[in-house]
Amino acid sequence: MREREAMANFTTHIGAGTVQAGVLATLTLAADVVAPENLVAVTLAGVLGSVLPDIDLKDSRASKMMFAGLAVFSSFVVLFAFAEKFSIVELMVLWLGTLIIVRYGLHTLFHRLSVHRGVWHSLLAGLFCAAVTAIILRYVLGRHEGVAWLGAGFLFLGYLQHLVLDEIYSVDVMNRRIKSSFGTALKLFDSRYRAASAAMLVAAALALYMTPPTKTFVEGITQRELWAGLNQRLLPEGKWFKIISPPHYVSTRASDASGSGHITTGTLPARQEE
């Protein structure tokens, strides 16, 4: 009898992904790296990354939700792109047609060409998805290039966590054995399907070529003041959750006009500077 493939379920992945994204968001907010309005987008990217590898599992909730979301997003992009060119009826046909094609047509085609725990369960696919995230945040949603890469980083870490969790579930601690599925989740690429891995490598290279510059992001997260500030705010001064006398923290980073030093717009701007 064939051993059942070991893997964490959707609830486990979404729960762990939410916790990890929440921790990263807390650190990012405390360090005043990004404007609060952008924090929601990058946090959601982290949660998305935690379930994204299961997109190749046809009947999974992750796959259905992601293709449904992609269908809605694509249909409205088409609607807004042709809003001034066609009549209302024509726009409705375009919107509905795009929705159906992406949700059902693309979904069916994708799963005919993919295998669960194949190339999508690899670090190479995670890199590709992170690059696409940076492209969407920068060029589609109009976020600053630094914010785009921050979101890409959140997504990649969520993606990595998913692969690691699946590997952990491949180890049966109680029976002290390693299941046959061990090694199929966390891998650089899928050596079993070399053509698919080669295609993913090309796709990742093209996506990386199209990504925005990384200068702002790298400079933002490597500043010494950022890590010094985080270290200073790590633990409360005095009693925990003290309301009357808050910790005497003075930001060495962004501050408002009055010089109060509280979180303002962050090192990574809310929008690209004109």
C-alpha cells in the first residue's frame, strides 16, 4: 500500500504564515521602515506566500482562492484599461469573459501542466513569485520600489516557511521514521521534471530583469540606525504595557516637523516621489 503523502494542511499553513507575517510587520513598523498604509499590502503578501506553493494542488483551497482572486483582479484590470474605448455592454462582456477564462480556463490548463510537489515546491519558484510580487506592487499598484521589494521579501519568507513546514510534516517523530515524501517539498529545483525546472528558471530570470531597482530597499534595511532602534525598543522600560509613562524612545530615523520622532511615513515612501 502506498504511503500517504505527508504535508501540512491549509489551516496550518495560513496560521503559521499569518503569525510570521505579523511578527515581520511588527518589526517593520517598530523600525519605521515603511508607511503604515503600505504595511497592509506587504503583510498580505507574506500571508499569500505561505499558501502559494499549494497552487499546484488542483482541489486545494489555496489553488481555488488564488485563481479566483487572480480572475477578479485580471477582469478589473481589463475593465479599467478599456473603459474609454467600448460601450457598457461590451465592457461587461470583456469583464465577464476575462473572469471566466482566468478562473476556469487558466485554472484547468495550469493543473494539466503541473504536478503537486513539483517545480512549484522549490526555492526557484519562490524566487519567481517574489519577483512577480515586486513587479505588481511597483508597476501595477504604483507603490514605491522599496515597498515593492519589501513585499517581495515578505512573500518569499512565507513561501520558504511553507516548504519547511511540509518537510517537517514528512518526519514522523512518534514512530521515529522519515516518510517517503521527505525531500520533495524543500528543494532548489525539481530534478525529476527538468523541462519544467528549466522553464521556471527562464521565467524567474525574465521576472527579475523586469523588477524595479533594489537600491532603496537595500539601503533602507541595512542602515545601522534601524537595527540600533530595534534593539532599543525590543523590551519595555519599566513596567510592561505601561500607559501613563511610555518608553523613552527617540527615533534616529524619520521624524515629523516638530521633531517628536514618532512613526511617520517610514524610510520607504508611500508613493514614488515625483
